Amino acid sequence: MSQKPSLGHLKARFIPIPSNQMVVRKYKPLKEQYIRDFFEEGIRCTHVPEFNDDNEGMIESPAENPALRGAAAAISGRQRRREGKDGEVDFSEEDFRERWSKFHETARKKYFASCWRLGTREFVDMWQNYSKAEELRKGFAIETTVGQFINSLPVKSENSEKENSANEGFQMTDPTEMYVGAEDHDIHVGAVQYQKRDAPDAVQPTGYQESVNFFKGSSYDYEVEFRLLINPFDSANLLRLGKNGVPAGKFPDVNETHPYFPINTREMVNRIVLAPAAGEKERVQVESVLDDIGISYGSEPDDDLQIVSSNLCTDPRSSKQPYAAEFRGTANYDGTESHLEEFMQDFLDRTEVEEWAIVDFTELDSLDGGLIVEGYRHATDRPDIQVSDYGHDGLQSVFANRRFWNEDRREELMKEDEVEDT
């Protein structure tokens, strides 16, 4: 691609974006059609109302938003005065929240999502749940990194015939014509935030249509989800405030609930991970599809990807598993530092000194996305990733710490003054 997507366009308010080096995986049942469709069609997205969590994209506990409530009152007042009526609408905070809850319930119908898992740590029940793998055999995972994922997203080309203008008819943009930074549709990525929905302080961001779709209940926090969220509709055309202050507008009519989004999948994949009990038969099945669609595999630099075994059944220090990555912070229900400290200590306790040469920790803190922590293990004392590579300049403050296991030495990096309010 000639240019990289802008993080300013991709970031949703209150939602953190992990470092480019963080690993993300998509676990699936081992079916040839899944592999073929991924590389030939793109990422299959799901209409948000179709998810098992009935609360996806909805507001149960709307956050107070005085600015939005004031704007709603002012706009409705102007409309009333144009009709010869006196005074502005005076509605309570409770009325405001109720109206916006109903609005988001309908607004979520314009969103589609693709769900991935952050990190390389595996669990037996995770393989069973995501891949429906029979005896942990017929399943696989597609592996990439956050940075590769982002850089594979479509951007507007100089030769594009599509105009970057508002879609006045409120029609669904064909996913093949979507790109980062357009005015009549939008694309976002980020780590899903988990909440105990019955907690008194569990609120969702009122008025931020895209951000609401990154909040899920605590019963799903085992997913540690990284999400691609696409909206092929014009959000500006969706939101209108009536003369009574009630949000209203045109709402999408969606016939396709699982569209394919044409991300550059051939360039973004590093590895295909086979389920823990997968054998030669399953490996040959994957290889056969890749051969048929022209994807090369192996350990040579020119190969498109590697096919590797699950780290539940292989030595993680082997050449096939040269690194590990884990993520924490989006299920910190009490907002405590101890939650993150416990993760780092547990990560260290599970690190075999003789197997891993380096351990990195990064703390990423954005103004609105909270504090997240990443842990990395490297099999070599000269990894390709430098301490300065972590985080996103202009998006987060970053503290990175590198520990050399075989030497009494550390490297640290702090970037505090580059955060911009998004």
C-alpha cells in the first residue's frame, strides 16, 4: 500500500489500541472454505445485533454527558422557535439517558464487527469454544499482529473514483468501496472494554455511537478481544434531534448480516496455528488449500506464512514458537494498579528462564482509553523488536521495560509528552 491508515481515524473514543507488536489471532473450525474465503474474499464480519451478547452495541447505563444534553436542548429549542413555539425543552438527566439508550439500541444496526483474540496464550477450553474442534483436532487459528492488521486496511488511493462526500441517501456503502478516513462511512479498531454491568459505576459512553460497540459484559472477558468495527452508513445522516430533544433519524435496513470486508489478508498473516491434537492429516488439509490459492508456506523469508503447532503441545523455545505475547487491562473492574501488577508477576512466574532470553513489559496510557499492559517474551537476546517500537506516538504515553534474563541488565523507555486528545 502506498500509505498507512491514520490511527486518528481508526481510534474510537475511550477504546485503547494495543502496540503494533501485539499478536492477534482468529480461531476457527478447520474447514477448507474458511481458509479459502479468508484469503480470497477478506474478513467475514457479523452484524452486531447477531452476536450472542444481546447487549452488544447497546447502552444499559448511559454516562451523563452535560455537553450533549445541553446541545440537544439548544437544538430542539431552535426548532421550536422556528415553529413559533416558546422556550427550550427542559428534560431531566433521567429522560436524557432513557432517550439515548433507545437511540443506541437502533443505531447499533449499522455496525458490523470481526472479533479476534489478543495474545498467544492458549487454553484447552478456548480451542473448544472458538474452533469447535473435535477432540482438539480439527481447528486452526490465523495469526497476525495489530500493526500488520492496521496496515492491511484499505486507504483511499489516488486513482479512486469514489468521492469522499456524505451519502445523502443513507445507503449502505459496498464494503469493497470502504476505506479509512472516508466521510460517509467509518472503520475502527481497538481492544474491547469489559464491564460488570450491574456495578454502580459501569456506564457506557453516551452519544459515541462507535465506542458503545466496544463494550461488553464481564462474562465475556475471557475473550480478550481485539475488534474490527465497520459502519457502511453515514453516521451524520443517522443522528437527528427532534423538537422534543429526542434523538431520531434514518435507520439502516440491512439485508446482509455477514459481509466480507476486503482487507489485504494475503499480506497480513504470519502463521496458521493448528489445534493441539491436529496431526499430519489436518496439516495436509491446510497445505492443500494454500497450494490451490497460491499461498506459500514454510520457514524461509520469502514464504507467505508458517504453519505451526499449538503452543499447548510444542516447546515454546523451538524455532516455530520464537515469541509470546499477552495483554491485560480491559477487564480491570476496580481500576487498580494491583490488577496489572498481578498480571506482570504471573507472566514472570510462567516464564522459564532457560527458554526465554528477554521479557518486555509495556504500559500504555491514553487520555481516554485507560491503562493497559502488554507482556512479551523473546527467544533471542537480539529480537527484531526494539523497546522504542512499542506504543503509538501521539496516541498514548508509553513506559517500556526490557529485562535480559541471562544478564543483570535492563532497558527502559518512557514517552510521556506525545499524547494528543483524540
